[in-house]
Amino acid sequence: MAEASATDLPTQKRSSKLPLIIGLLLALAGGAGGYLAVSGGWIGGGESPPEEKAKITSEMAPDVAFLPMDPLTISLPSGSSGSYLRFRGELEVHGAYAEEVSKYMPRFVDVLNTYLRALEVRDLEDPAALGRLRSQMLRRVQMVAGPDRISDLLIMEFVLQ
């Protein structure tokens, strides 16, 4: 009496997976169609005429000047793998400040010379050293020139001899 038969239990209706499968197929078809439409140039703004592209590029180009720095040759401490470090770089300067910044070139050379002489040989031989040294040198040069005048320091030559 305590046992219930299988016919006494209420029957639960099993949900169909058909709507889920249809939704998945429609999502895949929509994604593929969108990709083909954009990559084919049908939507999303195609190529602009060359004259318009050149006009946009020249208007959007930043006003910068590149100021070459005097090459630095720094003697390394005795007992090192190389005896000299040769450094040459260029400063990327905002165009309006190019003439003003060029007057500070002797100070830049002095600051970088002092910084590079203070480094140890193991700091220079580290594979990741160039990025770190570049950011340190850029920061020192920016301190001399003032805020927002120099945007980058380009390393043209960095050789341990």
C-alpha cells in the first residue's frame, strides 16, 4: 500500500532540444554572414578613394620632428666583456618645440653620458635591458626639456665593443 505504481506518478513532459539547435544554427549562420559581408566590402564602409585617403592621412599625421643626438662612446669598467659602449639616438619632438629643444642638446648628452657611465656591464648584457634603458633615458631627457616636449627616444645604435 505504501508503494506507488508507475501509473500513479504524474508524468513530466520532456522538453524538446529542437529550439536550442535551431537557435545555435541561426547564430552560426548570422555570424558567418556578417563576416562575409564585412570582409567582402558589402557593408562597413568600403575603401575610400585614394585622394580622400591621402587627405585624411596628411591631416591626421602628428606634427613631429626628429632631432639627432651626438653619438656617445662610453668606456666600460675593466674586466668587462667589452671595453666600449657606443650609443646614438634621436629625439622625437613635438614640431612646435623642435627649435627650443635643440638648444638643450648639450644637456641631453650630459645626462645620458652620466646615466650610461653609472650602469654596470651586467645591466647592459641582459636581453631585456634595452627596453628598460630606453625608458630610463627617455625619462631623464624629458626632465631636462620640460613636460610634453619630447615624446620618444629612438635608439639608432647601441653596440658593446
